[in-house]
Amino acid sequence: MKTILLLLLTMTLTFAGLQTSAQTSQMPPLLDRELFFDNPEISGGQLSPDGAFISFIKPLNGVMNIWVKKLEDPFEAARPLTADTKRPIRSYFWSRDGKFILYVQDKGGDENFNIYAVNPAENPQPGAEVPLNRDLTNLTGVRVQIHAVPKTDPDAIYIGLNDRDPAWHDLYKMKLSTGERTLIRQNSGEDRITGWIFDWDDNLRMASRSNMDGSNDLLRVDENGFTPVYSTNVFEMAYPAGFHKDNQKVYLVTNKGDNVDLTRLILFDLKSLKEEFIEDDPLKRVDLGNVAFSDVKREILFTTYEDDRTRYNWKDKEFEADYKLIEERLPGVEPYFARTTADERFWIIGSYSDVDPGTTYLFDRETKKLTFQYRPRPNIPVDQMANMQAIRYKSSDGLEIPAFLTLPKGVEAKNLPLIVMPHGGPWARSGWGFNSYAQFLANRGYAVLDPNFRASTGYGKSFVNAGNNQWGRKMQDDITWGVKYLIDQGIVDAKKVAIMGGSYGGYATLAGLAFTPDVYACGVSIVGPSNLITLLNSIPPYWESIRKVFHVRMGDPSTPEGLEDLKKMSPLFSADKITSPLLVVQGANDPRVKQHESDQIVVALRDRGFAVEYIVAPDEGHGFARPVNNMAMLAATEKFLAKHLGGRYQESMKPDVAARLPEITVDPKTVVLQEVEK
């Protein structure tokens, strides 16, 4: 019945901005945006440590909450454990003994997280849908960190709190049953500790430190203090992946060294300080990705390398055989080990592809039985999704840029409208797989380009460092030359190109419109900074440890030269050059890119009489988490893109979305610039 209703809804949608070419009739039907962006039916499956229960996240009264059921029961028999009515719960975990489920939550996207606990064995409170949910930390204006979940004391976790000093987190041990906290280490501004590392037996053995010059030290924790044992400069990185089973040596992921480009895995002796090379990418193409350990064997199971696709390097032959067996049973998708029981017999197995948002299974390593559990988005018509392909092209200086291209299904790859989607970060990357935005836009008739411009991670130290002081410059060229490449290939219509992204992608959108106004027909900036000076002067206090890194990689606002350079790279100061329509999206509680960043560019365009559209959600932060806000923003976005590029769009909206859109739409005439908070 649900599928029939969905089909009827799709058939009765109002269409606008439709192309009239014969190509359009060959495309898949216009799919409801709810399919791509509404709450998944079920997600985040985890097994209790003893394997008796499976927990997961699904909607309760329209908000994503935690549910639980016995492993053998149907999902319809599950009961809710949380009942948040405002913000979705996006991550959680079981305590080591399975007595509690723990999760973090903030208020309105302010990223000041508290830790909550719920006992899955308890019955609901009188008159309530769920058991008691306890706020273990119960702090305001404090960002809680989780450092370790010890096996030796399952009623405890190690956490960091910045309640004493907003810039630095002190280390505490907290009892889960009572919330009682014991201070383990105080972290002063002189110590500058950014992380704490425990060994297999839950002993505090190491810490990481950020120095004033942007360099970093890994420290051995000794009885009388800290001893630096491994140091990297501001352009290098090193972090512990896990301890060796002897607890005397530690595996480090590092790219330290003038002649070292790709991150590699080494085994480092904390006493002798000797290091042993373990591995790097056998193909010498990308950085080391994940290092997966067995808690039972205390050994590495496998490492991964994210290239055009994810590649595995197996260390454990039994796990490798299991993986290959699963691959044979799940052709056409990429399976992966997700969550396990304490004895590592039962595993949650996920699978995905570029056209498939995924399926979740239960795998028994003893019987080799693979059992279907759920599909997060079962109504996605996989056969109507568009393939994503890896491409490479040269930038303005000849640097090769890796990217991913999604072409609309059912039409010739010729003279298509294009949406360029630079990722956030910028020290992050785009990868192959199911991308809701790419599929949504491809369904509307657009080609979608996801470029990994210089400064993107995963392609080596030199590729990241090539982006130093290149915001709006060579980094922007890497995006622009991707557009040129697709135009030269005849794939894209030069007059129908848009740029759209969030965070750094929002900045790149503003920079694209301001610095290359002839390239883009329109742009959508989502929580994007417009003024790099005010951005750097208003970063959250708990980012103090990486302030110097920002200054070295972007520009130092405390020096006249740096200030002038940042001004040149800031789209705000070239707002008079913007000639293409712009939609700006912002969360009012964003602690990273404050609303002032969006207000500034909106006011600059408004004051010169240039039309700009503006959406501000008062209950969101760095990106929209509430589906009603996200859906309203997407409805406005696809209509905006259709207006300026001529693609398809869905005019209809659910009543709550239709009501929400005018509530978060801001008239630029009403925007008053406030002094930015520091």
C-alpha cells in the first residue's frame, strides 16, 4: 500500500520548468525529494555486546530516535528508547556491558554536546513513551568529548570537558550509573593537550599536543609528566591508530618526512623510539585510510585506501575469506564490516553502490549465514538512479584533479546543464558511492561534478599543501577548470552552469560568482563564509589548538600582509562583481560559520540593488538537521536552479514544509548587520 501511495503521489506532482526536448521524455520520472532527503526508515543498526539485541535509529513522531528489539524479533516489535522532539539523534553506542545506550545531543545546532544515557532494560516512565533518559554531563555552553570506553570498567567512560577553560578540555573519568566525574588530568593552556590515548588494558599511555607554531607532538605519559616522542611540523600529521598487542608499541599513521608524501603505517616503540615501516598504498596513489583492529585478537584485521573506489589490504586471512564470501553473495554492491558483538561472532554488514543507498545484513561468522535486516531507503528506485564515475582533468597549472561525475540517466551526455558541488572542509574529500544530492539533481536533469580540488585530503601531503594560501585562487581554478573540461568535452552547456555547496563549498560558491562571474549562471551558498577575516576572528574557542594551522594555510589576520591577503580572497570585498543570481542559506546557531558571514554578503548585494534570496533557520547550526527545514531549503533550491538553468523541479510540498518555507525565508531588506561575536 505504501508503494502504491508513493507512486500515486509521484504521478500527481505538479511539474514546472520542464524541458520540452525529446531527451526529457527519456529521463526517469521526476522523483519526490522526500525519497532522497526525508528521514530514512531505519538506520544506524548496532548489536548489543552479547548479541541478544539490535538497536537502530528510526523516526518517532517524525524525529529520528533510538529503538531496540530482541535480535530474533521482527523490526515491528521494536520499542523506542528516546523521544527527542526537536533534533534527530544521529549517533550512539552501547556501554561495554550492554547496560546502557549512550548518545550525544546539542541544542539547535550549537555543537555544545552533552552525553545522555538510557537503560534499554527499563520500562517507560509513567505517562511517557520511553524510559528515563539521563543527561550525564548536564552542562551549558560546554562541548563534551569522548576519549575512551574502557573494557576493564564498563560502568565508566573517559571524557573531555572545557567547562573550566573554553579552549581546552580536561580529562575526566565518568561513571555511567551515576554521572559522577573524577578529574584525571587538568589541561592548561600551557599543556595544549588535544587528545588522550589509552592502551588495550585501558591505561593512559599517550597524549597529543598542539604547539603555538602549529607543529604537533605525540607525548608519552610518564609517572612524572609528559615526554615528547614523535613530532611533526605544521604541514605534517601523525596519529595513533591503535596499540600493538604487546602494549609496548603503537601503530602510527604518519606522513612525517621531507621525502614522504602519502600517509603510511608504522609501528613505533614508545621506549626505544624506534620505528618499523608496516605499509603504505601498494599502488602509490592515495593516503592510508582506515586501520581496523580486532578487539578479541588485538591485531589489525585490514587497512583501506580510498581511491576511485575503496581498496582493502587484508591482514587477517579468516576475515578476508568471510569478506570474499559476502562479496559473492552480494554482487554489484560494496559490502563492509560495520558493528560487531563483543566476541566478534556476529557482525552488522552494510552494502552500497553509486546507485544504491544501501542494505544492512547480519552475518554469523560461525555458520556463515547472511541475513537481511533492513534498507534505510527502500523506496529508492535503484534502476532509475544515475551512475557516478571517477574522472581526472588538469587545472590551470597542470595539476591533475580527481573528481566524480554523475550524468542524468536516459539522456545523451551532450550540452547538459551542470551543478558543480565543491565539498566542505576544505581539508576533506568527495568519494564514490550513493550521493543523495547528486542523485536528486541528476533526476532533475543536471550533470553533477564533485571535484577534489587541491587541499582535499587523501591524495598525499603535497596535494593538501598545494592549497596553502590558495582559497579563491588555485583552489578555485581547480573547480573552474573542471567546468571548462566538461564544456570542452561537449558534455556541458557553457550557459547553464551553477555552483552549489556547504561550508567551504559555500565559500567556493561565493568565490565562483565573485571571481569568475562569467562562468556561473547562478549559485547556492549553504553556511558559506564570505569574509575570511571575520571567519578566522570568530572561530569557536575549542578550535584554539588549530588556530595557527588556519593562519599558516589561509592567511594570518594579525599581520598587515595576512590581512590584505585574506581580504583579496574574501568574496565579500568583490561583491560588486557578482552578476549571477544567488541563494544564501544559513543556520542561526552555527558556531563555525556564524550568521554574520551570510548577513554580510546579503547586505552587500542588497545595498547595490542586486536581488539575492536568503534562508535562515533559527533552530539550525552548521547545516540543517531537522527534515522540515532541510526539505524547505531543498524545495527553494530546486525551484531556484530550475528558474536559472531550466531543469525540472517539483512544485508540491508537504503541508508542514510549505508552512515552514516562508517562516525561514528572510527579506534582505530586513537584515541588519550586527557586530560579530568572538
